[in-house]
Amino acid sequence: MRSRTPDRLCAEAVDLARAAAEETALPGTVGEHIDAVADGDRVVTHLFACNEPGYRGWRWAVTVARASRAKVVTLDESVLLPGPDALLAPEWVPWSERLRPGDMGPGDLLPTEAEDLRLEPGFSGEDGPPPNSAVAEGMAAEVADTEEADVVPGSPAIQPSPARGGIADLAEELGMRRARVLSRYGLHTAADRWEEAYGPKTPMAQAAPATCMTCGFLTPLAGSLRQAFGVCANEFAPADGRVVSLAYGCGAHSEAAVMPAPPRPPAPVLDETVVEALALRPEPGGSVTEPGPADELGHS
């Protein structure tokens, strides 16, 4: 049972506690004496303010004690502890929850959990029934009758099935073997993420002249995602190379505006009739004169 009243001799050992805190802390960072807390019979912890930058609200806690019937107070420990208003680091979060898109760099590895809800067994997954099921017992009995089966001691339920003819082996021959594939949950979470980034509710789509559904730069996806998403193939679009919703849109739509053909200047027209008419002009005296520069330009 802890004593609520601090031991008198231990409570008076403020100088001993301060000297221990100053020996541990940096010079000048031990502040005023805050309190003396009783931790038990003849055990007291002295609290001193910490003036070190970056440790606002922290306190140096120095514990002193004395033996029964002893007059000498001894030092137990000295440690820096946070106070009620201390500046603390955020609560620790596992790396799997801290990871954000774009954090991966060259050489980084991102392992996935065995029970990741975004994935489900693919063609190479366990294609056999549970060992204790009735189907497994019948399959083991059939395997035991074959010449190539490896029969092991025990009940038929634990007999191994042949590797040939399994779904995984057939999938491997067809080049379709994957340990895990995208689950329905993983498909929906990806669709929600793409819809939020490049969907109809974005400011770009709200100001677009038309949707991606009618854009010639859209490359539809395969499978069920084809009904709602595609990949933008316009290098000048803000979503180039990104998965976009068919309801998304931007100003780089293929049919947003057709650029007019550049005007072609008319062919030059040479009016030779004026020059021919002025080539030989009779003078009032009956002589013929050659046209001057002003006449060639159409001036008299």
C-alpha cells in the first residue's frame, strides 16, 4: 500500500535530486522544482521542469529512498518523463497503415498479408476439397486404386491426390497460373479509388465539354471493368496513362473542338492588259512614246 504522505527526509532531499538530474541532463536544462510525489514507504520522486528545447511539458523525475530507520537518503534513478501537457510524438502506427500511394521507390518491397482481403486464390490455389470432407475421402479411395498413386499408412482420407490432372497443373500449361488474383473486394476498392481521382465529381469533369465515353483517346479496359473504366491515351490530357471513369472528361476531348483549316491565300493575279494597252501610246503630235514608270504602275 502506497503512502499518500511523502517521507519527510526523502521529501527534503531536493538538492540531492537536483544534482542527479543535472548530472544526467544537458547543462542549464533542469528547471524549477515542481513537486515531490510519494511512490511508497520512504520512496519519493522529485519532479523538475525541463527547459530543453523540443521537450515542452516534460519533467525530470528523480526517485530517492531511504532504508528503514536510516537517516541517509540514497538515489534510486533519474529519468525524463512527459507531463500532462507534454509535447508527444503521434501514436505509433504500423507501417502497413502508414503507407501511402507514391511511397514506394526503386528496390522497395511491399509484402502482402496471407489473408489480404483484396486477393483470393487463383488457378494455382488449393483446388482440392478439405481433407475431412466426404469428397476428399472418395477421391483418396480412387487414388489408392491407381497404379501411380503413392499409398501411405492411414485412413483413405489422408491419401495424397496425384499431381496430374489438377486445375493448377492445367492452368500452368495454359499460362494462366497465378497464386492469387484480385478479389471482388479488391476490385471494388480499386474502382472507388479511381472514381474519386478521375470521376464525374472532379472539377475537371464538371467543366468538360463531354465525357470520356465519347472520346477517341479512350482505351477501354478488359473484363468487367470495361463497363465503367478505361485508360486515357491523350498525351496532352491531365489523365494521360491513368485509369479514368467513362463519366470523366476534360478539355482535351477528341471531339471538343475541330481546329479550322488554316486559310490559304489566293493565288496572285497579274493584270497584263493594262501593260499591253500602255505599251504603245500615241502622242498628240502623231509620234509613239514608250510608257514611263508611272504608266507601268497604272498612273497617267
